[in-house]
Amino acid sequence: MADSRTSNVIKNSGASLLNRLVHTLIQFGMRTVFIYFLGNEYTGISGLFTDILQVLSLMELGLDTSMVYALFGPVARQDKKRICALMTFYRKAFTIIGVVVLCAGVLCVPFLQYIVKGVPNIREDIRGIFLMYVVTTAFSYFLVYKTVLLRANQKSRIISNWTTIIYIAESIIEVILLFIFRAFYAYLIVHLIATVARNLILSRKTDKLYPEYVAKTGETLSKEDTRKLIRDLACLTVYSTAGVVIYSTDSIFISAFVGTVQVAIIGNFSLIINSVRHIVSQIVNAAKPSIGNLAATSDNDKQEAVFNRMNFLAFWVCCFTCTCMFVLLNPFVGDIWFNESYKVSMLIIGVMTANYYIAVMVFPVESFRTANGLFVQGWMRPAIMAVLNIVLDYFWGKAWGILGIFAATTVSRLATQVWYDPWLVYRRVFKRPVCGYFVKYAVYAAVTALSCAAAYGLGLLLPATRPLLGFVIRLIIACIVPNLLVVILYRKTEEFRYVKGMAGRLLKKLKR
């Protein structure tokens, strides 16, 4: 019997969430190993080169999403001819991307001297290290196109499970080799082998499950279908590119204007914040199929009611996690994880927390925009946001360093995404004025800021002589304050009652 849609959603979401949690824990462990065995310089170089390669891989962004959307219909109809034609297109596209990334990476080598600064303790050749990252990234595109069949057939858990297994094995081997040899190249070689192994295993799995679709049948798309696919891909790529510019260019500007060592120090905070953001996004992604069904079967009022509940839940999560980040990031990194020299100013912590708040609060809007097919409409918005962010990064980074670079992210999103995407959804989907949303957004932001300030102030009033004890006290305060505020202020609202009821039903199921 075929798996039900609900069962697939639960299995895929569980595997994806497990993969993200394992990945996050291993990232913490590997970062600690890097810093203790190799130093901040190598950690900074690793983060910097990873972000540079993400920027070079912009053309791939959106392709994966557009491939899955294009395959949903043919897979449901079991249209073998159409599926084979799409797979032929994807194979060519990913091969071209891999070659272009390889060539673009080689062309970037002469410019590394302008980006990498302040790394006196790197024994290996910087150019050699970068080329290893380039080769690994390029190889990640070969054979990986087949995995789109797993996603389109609601079997993404196979990808998540094998990715988790390989990542665990890779990390164990890397730690052993770093402990024995203290050689960065050993880490890079293992990473390359693991990337190739993952692609080969998933390729073989896909071949066994869907042999009739991956064989070279000679089927090709018509010119009209190719043009439509490229148009959708272009629009999705613009949206995805903006996300990469927001999250991956900061380290490049920090390295160029402040120093590569600072990339490693700031990277400790970014790792925590981005890990929490990714975990929240996994929960949101699990709900997207239901939102898509809602968009297809319900009226505007029903969609808006569900959106308001989802928006309130995002706010509650934001209020709690932002308070914890603002209060605990410096004590955790500087007192528990490493030492005082790794701490940063609270102003930087505040701006990073604000950027996280903006990123998470846009998840509900993004989900409803995607579910209702609003891709072509407003595609210039992410392009403007990306360009504005780069321009502000350059000028504010030169003027104010790290603070200016993070503030550039805040302003570029406030000036574009924060107001435009909700306006688009309310205008095209809910058919209502967006003013009420903006008022609610401002109030939610004010409550979150109040929670952060109150918890931080209470933490200062209750100092502890021991770092661990102080951290525990601040953790308790950071957990109580935001949840108490939300309960007091919103306990009588429909959204609060709905979330409370949903949590109660979930707890009953878990007890069973």
C-alpha cells in the first residue's frame, strides 16, 4: 500500500529535523575542534571560503525548487515521457553548473589577496585550500540531480537519513585525522570524499527505486516548455539569491574590512543564531504542504485566519528565542564555550538578534506567498534587497566595521521585504488592506524588545561569582520572562487559545 500523504509528511519532517539537529550538534563540535587544534585563522578561512562558494553557486539556487514543482504533476500522472524529458534537462543543467562553478572558482584565485586578511598562522597555501573548496563544491553537483525524484515522490527522508549517516562518519574521521596530524588538508580531503560518496549512494538509491526515469531515453522538452521552466527558474533564483546575499556576504565583507580572524569569532554567534533559524524553518517547511492545500481549497477569510494563527506562533517563538539569544549568547560563547576574548559588544548582539527576528517573522508571509504561486509578481523586490545590502555592506562596513555590516542587513530587509511581501500577500490573497498586519507587527516587535530588555536587566541584578551558575540563572530568567509576557498580554486572543489547544492535542498524542 502506498504511503499516505500525511504519513510521508511526518516521516520526511522527522528525518529532516533529525538531520538538522545532528548537523547543528556536529557543527558545534567541529568548530570547537577546529579552534583548539588549528586556531581561529583556520576556522575563519573555512567559514569565509564556504560563503564565497555559496555566492559562486547562485545559479543553482531556485533550480532545486523549480525541479520539484515541475515534477509534481508528471509524477502524480506517472507520465514517464515527461519525467524522462525533465530529468534529461536537469542532468544537463547541473553538469553545466558544476563546470561553471569550477571555472568561476579558479578565476577568483587572483583576488583572494583582497579578501583574506590577517591570517599569519596559516601553514598551507591559501590558494590551494580555496581550490579544494572549489573542487568539492563543483563535484557536489554531479549526479545529485537524481535526488529530485526522491523529493517529488515524497521520499526526501532517504536524502536526510543518508546525509545524516555520512555526515556523522565524515566528522568522526575528520576529528581523528585532525587530532593525529593537525593538518587542514586532511580535513579537506575527507570532506571531498564524503561529498562524492553521498552523491554516489543517493544516485544508486534513485536508480534502484526509479530505473525507468533515470535511464537515458533520449526524451527532451519542447522549446516552449524549456522557456517556461527557465522563466520560473529565473524568478525563483532571484528570491534565493537575495537570501544568499543576506546570509553569505557578511563574512566576505568582515574579512575584507576587519580581518579573517574576526570571521571566526563572529561565526561562533552566527552558528548559534542560524542553527536556531534553520530548526524553526524546518517546522515551517513541514506545514507548507498543508498551506498549499489550504490555498487551493479555502476562501480568503479562512486563509487569513490560518495566517494570523501562524503569525502569532512565529511571534511567540521569536519572542522566546530572541530573549534567550540576547541574554545568553555572550555568556555562553565567552564563559562556557571559550573565554572572555570571544565576547562581542551587546550592540552587535542586539543587531544580530534583530536580524534573526526579521528572518523568522517573514516565514508565515513567505509560506503563503509561495503556496499561492506569487513568484513572478514582485520578483524585483529581492533583487533590490540584495543590491541594497551589498552597497550598504561596503560603505557601512568601511565606516563602522562589523556593526555596520550587520546593520546593513537590517536596513535592507526593512526597506524591502518586511513591508512589500505582506502587502503582496494581503493584496493578492486576502484581498484586504495590510495596515492591520503592520500594526500587529510593530506591537509584536515592541513586546519582543521589552522581553529582551527586561530579561537582560534582571540578569544584571542577579550576578553570580561562577560563570556556570550565572549562565543557569540567566537561562531561567530568559525562559520565564518572554512566556510570561505573552501569556499576560495575549491569553484572551483567539490565536493564543488556538495555539494552546494545538499544544494540548500534541501532548495527548505524545502521551499515547
